[in-house]
Amino acid sequence: MGKPTGFMEYERKNRIELPVEERIKSFADFHTSLPKDIQRQQAARCMNCGVPFCQSAMKIDGKNVGCPLANWIPEWNHLLYLGLEEEAYRRLEKTAPFPEFTGSVCPALCEAVCCCSIHDEAVGVRSNELYLAELAFAKNWIQPKVIKERNGLKACVIGSGPAGLACAKRLNEAGFSVTVYEKNRRFGGLLMYGIPNMKLDKSIVERRIRLLEEEGIKFIGNIKIGYDISIEEIKEKYDEIVFACGTSLPRGLNLEKDSLEGIYYAVDFLSMTTEDYLLKRNFTYDLKDKRVVIVGGGDTANDCCATAVRMQAKDIIELEITKEPPIKPTKEWPYYPNQKKTDYGVEEANIVLHKDIRKYQTTICRIYGKDKVEGVRIKKVESVIENGKMVFRDIPNTEEDIVCDVILLAMGFLGTKKEDLRRYGMKDDSFIVSTKGHRYADHISVCGDMKNGQSLVVLAIKDGLDCAEEIIEKRVCKKKT
């Protein structure tokens, strides 16, 4: 596969990015694909490994290793290198239902275990994947696959995020008449509202939704199950019900005055900003000339940084409760490297503000303000293991007061709201619906983040596909036998 000596001849090249000073002027995607000949060279770097861990789809010590979708990466890299682009895409689509999404936002677990990365930089798998996906749309290789034979069963998928879309697509292919319900006006869930436009252009999400509609899936928006329509009505209408509602309960600070004006959950901030941007209206949460504190150090916090920079915030500080990661990874291949990285949003903020905005091992211990937030007191903490669990202890004499106008909470999620679970007719004794497999009750399944807790887009897609396969096996395959 690939060119036998390609990994020695060609250096890794990533997608072309606009300079920071240019890209922060808008919320448009700031990436462009590499030229065709360069992209072929990147595919040639694939080493034809004896054991290609990139497509392994397995776990080591409970951690995902390789592509969860088991994409046939060496095969389509080889075809791309040969210039057989349509053939390469056809291999890709066999396992990847939405390569335009994973090619844009996946953290590339495949690249972390690429054998080339042991002594050099990994093959640019994600870049090659996105190149093939976008080329396929441009060349009209992707056409709606209209299902001619239906199995007589109706399925309802509640939630149109990556898990829900993947589940709906697979059920539709198996002959189910599928309806997707979404509480928001626009479809895509996390893909639409949780990821900023510059990271995933919303026209890409809308393009896929249109394609799924043409394939026979019905989408109904602005409907919240259990509130606008009772779960009893849904049970009467559909033979199978799949809950793919994501995680609806963000983690808060639990401090006095944590409900002051100016304190927002990141998911609300990013969602409303996307809606404002698409409707071309003034931003509801405008950060222009504001001093912003972002609590959290993950992808969502990074997206908040990038958004704040584009809104021309006066100052940005990002508080990360964990230790500063090492420059060089301490975990050996094939584990995902635990090294310090500076993602696009933090990079932009650092350049614009002429400083590293991150404060590690730091959290908020007090909030100042009367009607709206005026400042916070922060403190240093250290993690220790107590009774087998990691807890954080204060480091004495490290408190410091900071003036701020806005606090964005990007601290992750606790699961599904208890009231929502009650409305769905589910037990509310745990925030995350835990099931063996995906079956929650007779004719009712759960998938994605709602089942597993917050995770990656690619893992949500995989779980949605697995959920659909369980339903197909139970309702279609057994029926035939």
C-alpha cells in the first residue's frame, strides 16, 4: 500500500491555513485543501504496515486505539496515491457514514497509532479523508441512495446529533421508515450548535441533512419529546424508538453568585452565537471589549477562545484545573499522546493578546458582583488520590483576584437532566442512562452521549451505528429467519 519509500521521501503537510491575523476577521472556515499532487504525496506516506493499528478499532486499558469506525485507511490511502480518487472514496464510504464530519473535527485517533509516528510524524489521515469526502461531493459521486423496499416498521430517532444521524441513516438503509425529531430549529445537534462555524461550516451539516432527506428520512424540528409531544404518543406511532439526546446537563461552579449576569454555559454561548451568525444578526452574547474568563481546558473551551477572539474580547484567560502537560509525551505508542498542545483557538488568543492565556491547576473559588459579574478569585489546586478517586486540594497562599466581565463555563457535562428523563418515561436515578447494549426497554434504545457520557463525534457515530445494528438484528434478521 502506498509508495514503499513514501514515508522517507515526503514530509507531512497539513491543510493550508490562513494566517491568524486574517482568519480572526470572520467566522468562515480558514482551511483550504492541499493541491492534488501534494495530497497524493501525503497518501504515499502510508507505510503498508504489517499490522495497521490505524484501523484497529480496539481498546487498550480501556482507551480507544485506532479508528473506532475501523476505516480501511491503508487501502484508500493507496488508491489515493495511485490517483484512483473515486475508488479511494468508495472504500472510505464503506465504513465512514459522514467522512466530511470526521475529516473536519475528529482528533484523529488513527494518527496517534500510525506506525510512522513512532519515529516521525504520522500520516495525515484526517486531511486525506476530508479531501476525498469533499471531492466526492464536488464530483457528484455522492448521490442519495433511495430505498425501494421497506420492511413495514417505523422508527423514531430523538435527537439529530452525530449518533442520531448515524443511527437514522443505518435504519433507513435497512428498510425502516425513519423520522428524526429535534428540539432545535436546525438539525445536527452538536455538529450544528456545539462546534463553531470556522471549525465546521454549517453548510456542510445542512448538505448532509438534505441528502438524508432525499434518501427518505423525515426530519421534524422545534419539537421536544416529552414536552411538546408526550412519550405515550410517540410509543403509539412507532415500532422502535431511539433516544440520542446527548448530554443536557452542563457542569456548573456551585458557588455563591454563580447565576449573575455574564456567567454563561459554553454550550449556550456557542449555540446562540452560531444561530446569531447564521441569521446575520447582532450577537446575543457579544464579547467585544469584554474581559473573559473561560473555565475548562478541552475542545469546547478552545472553541470559546476562538469565538471570543473573533468577537474582539479585550482580554481572555483560560483556567485549566489539571497540571500543565509535558512538552514531550510520557505515554509510549500506541497510547494517545498526553503532551501539551496548543489548538487553534488558544493559539489565536495567544498571538492576539501577546501572552499564553492558560493558567494550569487553577479554578475559581469566589465570584464578585452585584447584578452582573465583576470579577473572580482564583486559586491553585493539586490533584491527589483519596480512597481510589482523584480529588483536588487547595495549594495554600495561591489566591488571586481577577477583574472580568464574562465567565464561560466549559467544564463538561453530568449527563441527562432528571426532568427530561422523567418526561421520556425513564428512571431518573442517574444522570447518564446506563444500559447493557443499547436496549433500555422493549422497543426503546439509547445511544451516543446520552448513553455513554460526553465523548468524541466519531465515537458517537460508531455508537449510533451499533445501536441501529442491534435493532436490525432483533427486528429484521430474526423476522426473516
